[in-house]
Amino acid sequence: MLLFAEILRTLSLVILIISSSFYLRHLTKTKKQRKLSLSEFFWFILIQVAFLLFAISLLLFVFM
């Protein structure tokens, strides 16, 4: 049962990373066409910070 929970957690993490990267790509294209609204700009910054923190956590997990 614990293995099943771990697989579900990993699968959800992969889906979140893929979907947020597609949305970040969409926001980048939108930013080139027009100025982002306040909520779009907030999500643009938040997704970039989340990717940075995720990369740092992976590096810490690998090297410690």
C-alpha cells in the first residue's frame, strides 16, 4: 500500500511539472504579444520560483 501511495505521489508530481511547464510556455508567448495582467504575471513569477525550488531540492536530495 505504501508503494502504491509513493507511485501516485510521483505520478502527480510529474503531471504538475508538465502542466506548469506548458502554462509557463503559454505565458511566455503571451508576454511577447502583450503585457501580462496582474494575475498572469503573478503565476509567471510563481511558476519560475517553483521550478527553481524544485531543482534545488533535487540537487540537495542527490548530493546529500
